[in-house]
Amino acid sequence: MGDYVMFFDVMQHLIDQNMVDIALVDRMFSNKFFIFCNHKDTQKYQLQYTMIQEPFIDLYVLWYNYRVKHDLRELYPECSFARYKNFFIMSEKGYIKFNPECKGLAYHKAEEDENQ
């Protein structure tokens, strides 16, 4: 899992440096990225180690919001990472942002979100 996360951490850096466009990244990698992110085991890992994986979380927010803005369907919504209410803040229009008060939250907190 670490290699996969690192690949997307590098992708976030390339986007930040304007070396790669999110539209191109979306066309090439959206299925793989969102099947990975919207999986319970990946979420458990990310929620335990958010301080380590901030670029990955930043990419998720950017990419999720890109798809909302362009009216692209949510991929794998049955276990959507964006739905963790204590981890992400969702606007009425469906955009998300990372809740900075949640850094370091343990997985049990995310499980509470699922049950709400």
C-alpha cells in the first residue's frame, strides 16, 4: 500500500508544480485512485496516519472537488472517503475540505462517522 500511496504523493507534487494537469490525471488514473481511496482498508490506514500522508489527503480533496465541479460521477460511492463527517467538511454544493481539527484521529473516530 505504501508504494501506491507514494505514487499519488508524487502526483500531488507534480500537480502543485503545474507539471501535470488534474484533467489529464483524472482521465488516466481516476478509476484506480478512487477504487483505492474508497476502500475500507485504505481509509483505515489513512485515518490512522494522516500526519504522514497529508499530500495524499490533499490530492483526494483536490481530485474529489474537481470531479464535483465538472459534474463527473462519484466513483465507488458505496464507501466514499469524502463521507466521513468528522474528517472532511462538505459544503452544500458537495465540495469537501479537510477538517484540520481531525489530524491524528484514530480509526475508531471514522467508524463513529460511518454509524451516524
